[in-house]
Amino acid sequence: MQLDTMMEAIEVLARERGVAVEAILDAFANALVAAYKRSPGAAEEARVTIDPDSGEVTVYAQVLDEDGNVIDEWEDTPEGEAFGRIAAQSFKQVMQHKLREAKRELVYDMYEGREGDLVTGLVQQVDYRSVILDLGDAEAILPGSERIPFERLERGNRVKALIIEVRNEGKGAQIVVSRSHPDLVRRLLELEVPELNDGTVEIVNIAREPGHRTKIAVISNDPNVDPKGACVGARGARVRQVVNELRGEKVDVVQWRDDIGQFIAEALGPAKVQEVRIDEETKTADVIVSEHQLSLAIGKEGQNARLAARLSGYKVDIHPDRPPEPPEAEEQGSDEDATPADETAGATTDSGEETVESASDAEPATEEPSTEESAVGQAPAEDDAAVVDPGEDVEVDAEPAPAAEADDAAEEAMPEASVTEQDDEDAMSTDERAANDDESE
């Protein structure tokens, strides 16, 4: 390789890898020293200089004393192809090592102090312990403890993660990221909501159970801006992007209230709360909900109530609102002094059926009563509301006598009328037969 060509390659490599040319030349000089020591007749110690303009290489052999001081030095640049091949191989090895070191230092300088930033990477390697993400200019490690539970990541998937730590170890900079940290939701929401970036809307607190549900408390610094609506977006478009990135994790946005009772009631959504009683001394909130809203307010395995408690900072106790119990039926049934009317009014459907059956059994099994008798008998004597006035009973009893006499007179008149009509019919039929005989003659 010619010297000018070598210098051009070093400059290109320095630009691509972001490494200084001086660092590469120093690595090249060390490689040439190693190559010189392996050549025949080489001195035990030597140093190499490289002209950065021309690329000319000069080797100086050295003699050192016991303290490491140079007591003698002369030029001893080997000639021939052997030195060139050895130098090229040594240069390649040393260059790889130096470039790795330079890259590690560069990565550490690039990501130092960026804890809390959001990064995007491609899944490069997955195992049960960790996931390796390729960030483009660096690699990040996603430990198993920082993964979303039950989230399935495959090689080639593009995911977003939060930087939680940057360490400079012997092997280089190590970037640790997380997908279960609550601030990941904050950063994802800031990408979709401009009002969070300009300070119009602020996130007060975040309570998260990764992979299941997240509740976010927001407040607006502008009275004309609805903080909840700004974060949710039109038809939920903004918050939907966050949900998609979190693989379907539910995200609830709650507006922060100065009234802590009202805030806890909204934080327990989608359940509907009837009343919240706050105890400021013990930081406890007693929440009253209806019977059918109790399971919804508590949530699966207490998740909804737990997140509301984290979001508000209060201990949340949820109680059902049970209506007062009616009077015991046993007291009514055991009261022997109660009148039949009271028993009928306080009975259930079953006891009412028994009352009807007993009334039907009390009816006489003799001949059917007349219409007037049925009308009077429909009102049981035991029912106060159904008792008939005594004056009406007298009038009802006086009417049947004339009606009976009229019926008897009609019955006596009916046979006579029927006999007369029969005689007229017999006479008419005799005259008709006589007329017919005359006509036949």
C-alpha cells in the first residue's frame, strides 16, 4: 500500500467512525513497532514516527537503561515486502481495537446525562434475561425486569424505550432502557400533545401498572384549554397512539381537581361514585358507590382502586350503598291480634294466594245465589273499606218482594195466552182444510 493511499484511507475511516486522525496514526505507529520487533535483527525497543502530511514511516531503534531512559537511538527502518505485510496485519488488529475504544468513549459522551430521554431502537436479540436494542449509533439493553409483562418482542420490531441509566464500564458504555417505567407514558404523550411541550398542559402525576392500565392526572394553565381533551385528542386520536405503542395498555386521562374528593371520584372512573368522604388527618377517602358499581370501582384484583390511590396519594376505601332493610316479615306474621284486613295488606304474593283460596273455600256449596245476592256478597265483612252502609242494605232487602209478585203474575198469564193462541191456530187450520175440500170438489 502506498503511503498517500494509506493516508487517504485513514482520513476516510476517521470521518466515518468519528475518530480523530491523530488517534488512528498513533494506533498505526504502535502496529508498526510490533511489526518491527518481529522482523529479523530488530532491536528490543523501538519507536515509529509517521509524517501526517506525506505518510512517510520512520523506525528508530533504541537502547534503554534499567530505569527506562533512552541511552542510544538510531534509524532502523526495515526494507522489503515482509515488513509491509506484517505492518498491515498489525495495523488492522490494532485499528479494530482502537476504533472500538474510541467508539465506546464517543457513545458514552453522547448518551451521558440523557437519563429520562426517549429512544427508538430495533430489536436485535431476545432471550429470557434481556433484550438488545440497536439504536443506530449504539446498543441498549432492556433487562427482563424493565419489560412490559407478557409483551412479546421479536427480532426486527421497532420499539420505543426510556433511558434510565448510562454506565461507563470496562467494556464500554452500557445504556439501560425501560418500557415499564411510568415516565415512558409521559414521553410518549409529549410526542402527540403539543400543549405538553409549550407548558399549556402539565402532567401532575402518573400511576401505572405496566401491561394493564395507566392513569394520568393533567392540569391546564390556560382556562380556555381543556387538559383532558387536549391529551385525548379528537375521537381519541392522540391517546390512541400511546396505547398502540404500549401494545394495548389502557390509558385513562383524569383532570386534576383542587377538590380532592371530586378528583378521587373521577379517578375511579369508569365507575360512578355517589359520595366521597375525606379524612385529612389520616389521608383516607371513604368512597360510597351503588351496589352494581362496586366491582367496577374496585377493578380486577383491586387494580382500579389501587391506581386511584396512587394517583391521589390517599388511601381509598370503597363501600357499597345498601338501602335500609324493610321491616321483618316475621313480626307481622307472628302478631295474633292483627285483623284480617291487616294480614291481607301486608302479605306477599304467596300469602295472597292462600287468602283467595281460603275465601273460595268459605263459599257455600248449595244452589247459586241470585244476582242481587252476589252483588252484596262480593264485599267481605272483614274489610273495612268494603263494608256497605246499613241504609243501603235496607233498600236492597225491600226490592225483591214486588219483583217476585210480578214474576208470579207473568207466569199465571203466560199459560192462558198460550192456550188462546193454540185454539186460534186450530180453528184457522180447520177453516183452511174445509176451503181446500170445496176447491177440490
